[in-house]
Amino acid sequence: MATLTRRRARFHELAVAEVRPLTAESIEVTFAVPPELQDEYDYRPGQYVALRARVDGHEVRRSYSICRPPVRGSIAVGIKRDLGGLFSVWAHENLEPGDRIDVMSPEGGFTSNLPDLAHAHLVGIAAGSGITPMMSVAASVLSSSPTARFTLVYTNRSTQDVMFLEELADLKDRYPARLALHHVLSREQRAAPLLSGRIDAEKLEAILDHVVQPDSVTEWFLCGPFELVALCRDTLERRGVPASSIRFELFTTDADGPRVDRGRPVEARPGDEMYTVDFTLDGLSSTARSPVAANEPILDAALRVRGDVPFACAGGVCGTCRARVVEGAVRMTQNFALEPDELERGYVLTCQSHPTTERVVVDYDV
């Protein structure tokens, strides 16, 4: 699978080429990428883009995984409508072909680290809209090597909730011997009891005993809500699977998305103790000041100075706001995006990082 040079993600306005229903509550949105931007939108299977729009008078950003194998000239994402979701409801009710919307260039590390896919066996465990990056990963793996295998365990409430149902069936028809597809339905009885009901600790152990033997797997991909991903990671590690062989990505509901008031003014009173945040972005240095009592993350302080500071989910999940601490120290409240080696090299998620020294210097360009 191709390796792309890491670059800082940037927004560009793209036209909506197609909006296609997947289920009653999910759509696939395809964007046309003009020739002059195609290099910016090269991506590896499993990566995501952030979409930016003004909804109810506020700028709102949401991250969505790319659901198609890499193709020059287009990029597609799956959007599931979340109950009370600000962006997803707006997208379902308003987006149509011809509309233009800001789309960030691809980011993310939910990609294969294998240098060679020959005879590799990759396994994906996905729930609900967690299938979107798996579609790109599975199709690319199977087409890249005639000896590679992919096993997918995909859990939903019922058949009508399964996103990309026809596409998965087509993929199975195309690679019948190398794709193993297992639908687990929590609210619909299946012929095999193992594939009925919610995936809890007991069921996961049974799946690993009878459906997917960990000893046969080269690399794992986990995508879904925190509880399922954490259960799978912990179980696999207890069974001796090295953490380096497990790729994972969390999805958050649109209703739990980032606040729309990031970068808001913060009033400092005379005599307030202050933090100083110096940061470099696109070769330019800037300085932000933040009251200690405000307890705001570095991202919020930086956005008051420069509106182009990169971020997407603002929840510690996507990694778009990644920067390296050059001087000073921070406390990171949560991290679901950075790998241990990145943490050792001083990288942090600025949306989750709070200064613990009077001055902090971070570099977004490294």
C-alpha cells in the first residue's frame, strides 16, 4: 500500500458530486476534487477528512472517514444522522449535488503499517458507522495482493442499519475465498447464535475462539464506540497480540461534537496569573496569553490569535491538532490519537493540552 508524505491538513472548498442514501439514517457524500488539488487529496485507505460549514450561524467541524479506495478526482465519506446531531442533521437535510463545502485534506493514522501485504491476514471489527474506514481498507488490501486476506466482523442492531450492505456483498462476490464477512446483529436473530446479540466480553472471546483465531492475524483494525474498542484492545492484548499490530479509531456522535465557541474571548482581570503560549504554524510565530484560572487548552488560546490553527474533532480522537512541545510542559487530559513513540518525541494534542509551566512553546510544523 502506498506511503504518503505527512503534510499539514488544509481546508479547500469542494463541490458535492453526489449524495447517495445508504440506509434510512445514513448517506454517502462524494466530493469532486479538481485537477489542481488532486495531490492535496491523495490519501491512504483508512484516513479521514474534516468538513466545515456554518450551521445556525456558527462554524461547525466534523470528521468523517473516507469510505472508498483511493481514486484521483473524488473523495467520499459516510455520514450517519445522529439524534440531535448539529452537523449530521444539517448534512442530511441540506447537502445536494452542486453545493460547495470546505473539506480538509486527508489525515489520520488508521492505516496499515505492513510493508508487504503478501499472505497477510488483516481483521476488522467495526460497529455501526465504524464501517466507513473499513470499506476503504478492506477493498484496498484485497486488490493490492492476490494472497492477502481480510476478515470483517461488523455489528449493528438490525439488517436495516447496516451501512454499505450491497457494497460488502459485492466485495464478498469479488473475493469469495479471501474475504470472510460476519454480520453480528444485536436486535435481530441470526441462524448462528454467535452472530446474534451484543458483542460483550463473553461473545468476543467466543468470536476469537471460533471465528477469528488471533494467531493467524497479521494486523487488526478496530473502529466503533469507546466501550467496544477498549474491550477488543484489552482482550487482544491479554491474548498476547502486540499493541503495535492493533490499529484503532474511535467515533464520537455528532451530538457530542466539539463546542462552537472555540477561540472565544477570555477576559483577564488585573493581577491574574497568566500562561504564555508561543507557537509556530506555516513558518510564522505567534503568541497567545491565557489566564491560568480559565483552564483552557492550548488550541483555544491559539485560535484567538490565528483562525487557521488546525483542528477537527477537538475531542482527542482525530489528531488534526497535533503539535510538538519545544519548551515548557503540558498536561494532556485525554489522548486517543497519538502513538507511544509520538508521545516520547514530545507530540501532544493541543485540543487536550493545558500548560503546566508559565511559558509553553509548540510547533505545528514539525
